Amino acid sequence: MPSLTRFLIVLAVIGLVLFGLVYALGTYVRPATRPMSVDVPLTRLGR
């Protein structure tokens, strides 16, 4: 039983670290934005 407890604790710690990384990336990293325009030919609109 102690090995199962240790395994579950290790999984929980790894999960918390991954959650922290995803949270930090979502909170502190801002993507670089730039204007974008795409010309769509009329033939692709079904005319």
C-alpha cells in the first residue's frame, strides 16, 4: 500500500507542475499580433 500512495502522490505532483506551467503560459505570455488580410477569389465563393 505505501507504494500505491507514493505513486499517487508523484502523479499529483506532476499534475500540479503541469497545471502550473499551463497557467503561467496562459497568464504571463502574450502572443505577438499583427494585422492580416487574405484575398479570396470570387470563384471560391461559388460564383
